[in-house]
Amino acid sequence: MLLNSIQAWTSSAISSKDRNSLIKIRHLKLVLFLVCLYPFMFMLWGFFSHQLGANPIDAVTRLSGLWALRFLLITLCVTPLRWLTGLNQLVRFRRMLGLFAFFYATVHMLLYLGLDQFFDWSEIWRDIVKRPFITVGFINFVALLPLVITSTNKMVKRLGGQRWKKLHRLTYFVAAAACVHFLMLVKADIREPVIYIIILSVLLGVRLLHAARHKKLSHK
Amino acid sequence: MFIKRRKPWDLPESEITDYKVYKNRRQFLNTAISVGLASALPSVGLAKPVDELKVFETLKKSQYSTDEEKTTFKAITTYNNFYEFGTSKEAPSLYAGEFPDESEPWRVEIDGECENPGVFEYDQLVKPFTLEERIYRMRCVEGWSMVIPWIGFPLGELLKQAKPTSKAKYVEFTTLYDPEQMPGQRREVLDWPYVEGLRIDEAMHPLTILSVGLYGKELLGQNGAPIRLVVPWKYGFKSIKSIVRIRFVEKMPLTAWVKANSSEYGFYSNVNPNVDHPRWSQRKERRIGEFLKRDTLMFNGYGDYVAELYSGMDLKRYF
């Protein structure tokens, strides 16, 4: 009931402005782009103005990793939000959010390669093989690549909607592995990674519920 | 004749900011920041201004001091691991501002396998000893390091006064347990109170000190006020802070981090670049304030003094 009324309210608010919606989305995308860039600008500013404490390299490495994880989870919010509000246009922002997750993951990876290991490839390889939390982080980054490559409209068409959708379920794995990566590097206080694990569980749980409901409906 | 020619990068004397002005500006900024924080986080006490800290005037220099560049006072007092005040690096400096509560004298209990046990007030405990400056490297198990000018005295001198018996094989140290003053203890991140330990020969070693200050001033709460252990050849977590109990024991004490995770943290925890933490390498470290990482040294560079304590021991097994 609540769900229906939310949907009714939002769709009535939108439909009257339908004509302008294309222009609006373009503007909103620009705003969203700047908002998504804000954590990066903060890191740059903080790093060069010495506002990140006594160990700024560690701080930017952590922040970029954290934002990669956050953007993964934000991306996974889009579909449940669509179900909740009926605002199907939301899906138009999803690609940008996903690409920002990749952007922050790349920054995170480059900081590790450059400022933690100073591009000492033999040491890096040893790290990837020997340290499970680095292994998970590395696999995670590699797993993001096919998602990025197939993110263009052309690629969606080439793959076909169903196959594309199947491939992009990889996002669930990446998000889960990112949580594990975070959990594995914590010394004793697991509170923060656990919060992200709970958020992810809710986002995945909602999908399972939704799928179950659809099955039921289609069987009737 | 000596003529001082001014290099292009030398500032003329007239353009150098007067030290007092510079310091006032810093102080103004600090006050502004702490006031800002205080209004944002209601439970934060205003930190004691650094100028009000007790200053130690005459300090004996030590042959054990390193001449490496010291880490800044600011970094040493704002980048801390002291889980009793929270698990982030900033939490101790934010929440330990008024620690320890000065309305009651700090007491340290010395007991266990010794002939002269007793409870000592801070002044009573420290007074008999000549304070020295010891500039030591400090290597954290997490892979970063500092150079800190501690003020203190050899732990061994205090232990000798207590006259340990032949049963005293180890020394166990305990941090204060007081969730009122230490908000981090309200959550079970570790099994409070924090316990650390040393083998008796490690405890008696001249490098091992009890510290009461740094940079010529008394310790701030975040650094383990009013009295803490410093064992420079071991990972930082062995150097237990804000000590209330020193106990001579026969059996190896079960220390806080061993209790929390015995596969990752050992009783000895000597700095050792050849024995990795299960989750990360210990071969290198980032010296706070430096850009490139440097190699970690065996026993944190104190091998000449302490390697003999472990001769014949498999340090991979006894990590």
C-alpha cells in the first residue's frame, strides 16, 4: 500500500513535466557528475594542503578505496529505488555511478602501486600472490574491467540486453569482494566494514525478494 | 676576511616572522580548530594547551639516542594508536585532551613475585630517578614509524627497587580501566584492560624505559600519560600506555593482542623485516613525514644491543 502510494505520488509529479525530462536529465547528470567528483577533489585538496593528518598517503589510499566501495553500493541502490519510486529514469544515472566506482578503484589501485610499492613489480607480484587481502583487491579490480568495457550503448546492443544483464551481475560479486577486502585489512575494530556488509546484504536481499515475488506472479 | 654573502634563497633577517608571532598564530589556529571541533562534537573536552604542560628542564643525554631527524611534535601527538580512546588515528588526540583526570593522584601498583611490593603515587614513583632524553625510533606493526624524543628512566632501576624473587620470570603491565575517562573501553574491541608483558631480561635491559614525557614536556593523554613503557626494538603496541600495575609473574603473561589474535600477534613481537604479519609485509615502513618507504631494520636497528637476548631462538616461531 505504502509502496503504491509512493509510486503514484512520484509518477504524477513527473508525468506533467515529461516533455522537459530529457533536458532535465542532462542537467541532472552534470550536477551528479560534479557531486561524484567531490570526494576526489577533497582528497586532492587535503593532500596538497596538508589537511589529511600525519600520514596523508595512507589517508588518500583509504579514502579512494572507501569511495570505490561506496559508489559500488550506490550503483546497486538504483534498481531498488526504481522499484520503490517507479522512477524508471533513474536508470539513466546508473552508468555514471558505476563508472565512478571504477574511477575511485583505479585511483586506489594506482596509489597502492605507486605510493605504497613505488612500481616495484616483483614486490607487487609477491604481494598479490601472498597476501589474501591484496589478492582479493586485485581480482576485484580485474573483475571491474569487463563491466567498464561493456558499459557503452554500442556494447549493450552488441551483447543483447539479456546477456549484458547477466554479465553485469558481476557487480554483486565485486561489491561483496570489496567488503571482504575491507574486512580483511582491519586489525580489531570491524564495525565499519560490517556496516557496509549490512548495506550490501539489504541491497541483495531486496533483489532476491523481488525475484521471488515475480516468480510467484508469473506462476499464477 | 669572512663576508657572508646572502644566497638567493636566504631570507633577509627582516622578513623572518618573529617566533612569538608565528607561535601565536599557531596557537590561535589550534584554539580555533579545537573550539570548532568542540562545538561539533559535544563530548570532546578541550585539550590542555601545550604551553601549560610541565616542562622538564635539565635532562641527561643518552648514548642510546639516535641522531635521525625527529618526527614533528604535531605528528607524534595527533597520529596515535590508543584504542582506549577509539580506533582511528585521530581519536586519541580528540578524546584524551583532559586525560588523566588530575583531581586524583595517579597510582601504580607494583606486586607479584617481589620482596618490596607497594602502591606508589606518580611523584613518589618517578622522583628517585634521573630523567634522561632518549631519542628512539618507533616502529608500528602497521608499517609506519617515527623518531620520538622520549623523557624517562630505565625500567630496570625501578624493578630492582622492588627486589624481584627468583620466581619472577616475566613482568606484566596493565593499563588503567576506566570507561568514564576512556570512551574506547565502552566497546569490546579488545579485552580490557590492556595487558602487555616482557621477559624479565627484556624488562631489565637498559634500552627499556618508563617514559613520562616527550619533546621536553610531560606526556599528553594520547601518548600514554602520565607514565608508559617504551621498548624501542619491539612493535609499538608492546609499549603499553597509562600504566597502573606492574606485576612480576612466573608464567608468560597473556597480552591483549595475543588474546585478540594469537596467529597474528606474538608475545615477543620484535621488529623483524623477515617475519611478515600474516596479512602484510614487514620489510618496509613509511617514516611519518617522508614520501618514500624505507627498509625496516632487524630489531628496529637496535640489534647490537638486544640480539643476544634471543640467541639460539627461532624468531620465526617466537614472533
